[in-house]
Amino acid sequence: MNESKLRVLFVASEAYPLVKTGGLGDVSYSLPNALRGLDIDIRLLLPGYPAILKRLALIEVHENINLYPLKTPVRILAGTMPGEITPVYVIDCPYLYDRDGGPYQDDDGIEWSDNALRFGMLSKVAALFGSHHLLFKPDIVHCNDWQVGLAPAFSSFNTIDTAKTIMSVHNMAYQGIFGPEVIELFGLPPESFSMFGLEYHGKVSFLKAGLFYSDWITTVSPNYAKDIQTTNYGCGLNGLLSEHQHKLTGIVNGIDTNAWNPETDEFINRNYNVDSLLIKVRNSQDLRNKLKLAPSKQSPIIGMITRLTEQKGIDLVVPIIPDLIKEGVQLAILGSGDRKLEKSLQELASLYPKQISVTIGYDEELAHQIEAGANLFLMPSKFEPCGLNQMYSMHYGTLPIVRNTGGLADTVVDATPDNIQNKIATGFIFENEDSEELLTCIKRALRIFNHDKTSWRQLQVTAMNRDFSWEKSAKQYVSLYRQLLN
Ligand code: ADP
Ligand code: GLC
């Protein structure tokens, strides 16, 4: 190892292609890759879920680490990310991680009751890397989301020299709030249970701990960095974030342009690029066939791929479905999550089986096929820290319809007449959480799709030519790492 390289431990609760429930998984894979390309010695630390232990060829590198309050020692295993050179450390602790179900919930969608312990231990091991240099001496411990929020707290209570910590917030809505017994459980100093610490309305907030004790906070778009300092989007922590704005930066996510590239995408039948957009039409036919939608040469297909949660604004879409059907639109929806939302979408699909397809579940292949086959992509989110699908869509010439919030506003340029004329428009933006406004925006998009093929093509070309790769943002992380160490 080159000693002069900057060393970073990137800690997350999920990473594509091992375990992914949303965009955090994508980022945990593609950002470290991009940083390695910039000569950063970055390594991942992940919990030892069964999917990770099965998929990776791992060797034991540390055994018998006794970690209070666990009664049995944990092991650290090491391997490399599939198809990549990024080293990954895995915490092997069957008691915490070896179970069927998802990383955060069981198969019925119920949160694991011992999540405080499961992710408190992930945080503890992360902090241990930073202080005791288990196998690798990171200069920076880069923590992601509430699951790693306690790591900056553990680090800051260490009396010995520890690595700097960064807390990256991918979503303020998930905070990891647990009872006050967590203080004793982890032997945290009682004085930390205060407003100026990790206490939040009489409970312990993992996210607040991360925000409060870290050396720096980042979030995943500049606009969201502003949003979260307001009552509307700060989820109760806006005051803290405003006070700490001197250590808060918004860095927009990039996308993995190898995995998401219509020219080479292995999940789609017909590859295309900006010069062969006619081929995209055949991907639309394939999608209609696969989803059993009515055959058609001109019906626009609107795609949606999403976690089904309140955040994503599904409730704005449901009331306007009959209007969309009247407009001749077909909808290809893929998602899972909230059982009620799943049910209401399925009911719509059974009402209009030839116009609406709803696939409940997680399906990587279909996600790529929808990006390639749809004409428009819908993300009417109530809030959106960054959002990746709107960028995948633009890269595939599938124009996004988004609400003017967070990272959506940072990455999509609205098709106003001026922006079309200046050749900078890449999608369609509406302002308020309002179904009627959404419908008006969709109709605006459909008018161009149906009646102004030249502008439509121009929009597609502009969107596809935009650079959404990680390079620029990864360089911002490198500057931040260096700034922290100076
Ligand atoms: P979030 O992280 O809030 O869910 P993002 O847009 O940042 O939103 O990222 C979502 C990621 O998860 C994208 O890669 C998207 O394709 C993927 N995804 C979400 N739901 C599904 C699903 N049901 N099947 C396949 N991929 C999905
Ligand atoms: C979160 C956000 C999403 C963001 C992703 C990756 O899950 O909801 O907007 O793109 O994290 O940072």
C-alpha cells in the first residue's frame, strides 16, 4: 500500500450488488469505485448479512473481537466487491445479522426489534477501525445514514487519536430513534443524553448523534442541504442543521454509467445510444409485450420504479389515473413497500389491465427494461434528497417528470419554451404537491411527445448528453477529505 494515499473507511448498511433496498445501495457501490479511480484508498465496512457472506469469497482477518455488550466475540472477514477491486470488510456476527428477511425488516415488513443493537454494533466497529486501526488505519471514517450514526459519537468519546468522521445523510426521514436504554446498552457517557448530544425528545436518535458529533456533514444534493435546514424538510432536526451549517455540504450523487448505459445494458434486448434513438421504440414494444400492455405504436409509456413510501408521492398519481388513461397513456410501475400503496396500485392495474401494469417486488432486470422502454419517467416526490432514477432516465432518453424539490430540482432542467430553445431542457418540473398540477405537467409533456417530435428529440439528446458520471462529485468528496485533514 502506498503510505501517502488518503485512506477512507466507507461504512454503510447496504451496497449493490450484495444487498440493496434503494439508492444508498447504489451509492455505496459506485462512489467508492469512483474514489478509487481518484487514487483514494477507500474500503467498505458492511454487516455480515447472509447474502454478503454467500456472495463474497471472504477470509478471516480478525477473530475474537470482544465488543461490549455482545456476549460472543465477532470476527472481521475481508474480500473485494464483486467485479471490482474495492476491498470490503464484513462483520461476521450471526447473532445480529444471520437471519432471513431484509436488512432492516423481516419478511412481513416489520422492523427488526434489535435494530439499535445491530446498527449500534456496525457503528462501534466503524469507530474501532478509526481508533484502533484494526486492519487498516483510515484517515476518515465516512458514515452513511442513521445506521452508522453512532460511529461519530463513539469516536468523539475516544480519548485516543481517532480518524475524522463524516456523516452523509441520504434521507432525513429515517433517523433511527430508540429508547434511552441505548445509552446504557452501549455504555455511552450519560452526559451525551442531552439536547447537546444524541438525545431527541427523551429518546436516542442515531442520526442526530451522527450530525452532532461528526467532523463534517454531507447530504446528497446542494438543494437538499438547504431544504433540510427548514421546518418542512428537516424532520425535526432543522434547527441543529442550521446551527451546524458551517460543517454541512451538499454534493449531488452521480450514477454508475457502466451499470446504467443503454449502449451496453445487458438487461435490455436492444441497445441504443443518442444516435440510434429509433431503436428505443423497439424497447417500448418489448416492454409492452413483457407487461402484457395493449400493443400500440404511439401510446406514450410512463415508467415508475420506486420504493412505495409516502415520500415518493404515489398518492398524487392515484387520483389522476382515469385522466391519464383518457390521454392514451400506458403506465409501467415497479415497486414495493407500503402494503396499502401496493394494494391501491394493484387495484388500478386490475381496472385497466391493458393500460396499467403494476409489478410488486424488487426486480433489477425489469427496472432496466422500464428505463429503456418508457418515454417518460414519473417521480412526483414530496421530498427527494437526490434521486437516482431521474438521472438513469435522462441517460436512457426517457424524460423525467419531477416535482421541484431536493436533488430532482438540482438535476432536471424544465422544458420551458426558453429552455427548449436554448437546448438545455431535459425534463418536466411541477411545483406543488398537488395532483392537478401534476396532471397539467404530464399533459404539457404529452403535447410535446404527441405533436412536436423535433423538440422531443432535442430534449432526449440534451438529456442523454448530460454528464451524470461520478467524476465531478467524487472530486468534491476528495477536496472535503483533504480539507478535513488539514
Ligand atoms: P431511494 O433511495 O429513495 O429509494 P433513488 O432514486 O435514489 O431512491 O434510488 C432508488 C434505487 O432503487 C434505484 O436504483 C432504483 O432503480 C432502485 N429500485 C427501487 N425500487 C425498485 C424495485 N422495486 N425494483 C428494482 N429496483 C428498484
Ligand atoms: C435516499 C434518498 C434518495 C437518494 C439515495 C442515495 O434513499 O431517498 O433521494 O438518491 O438515498 O443517496
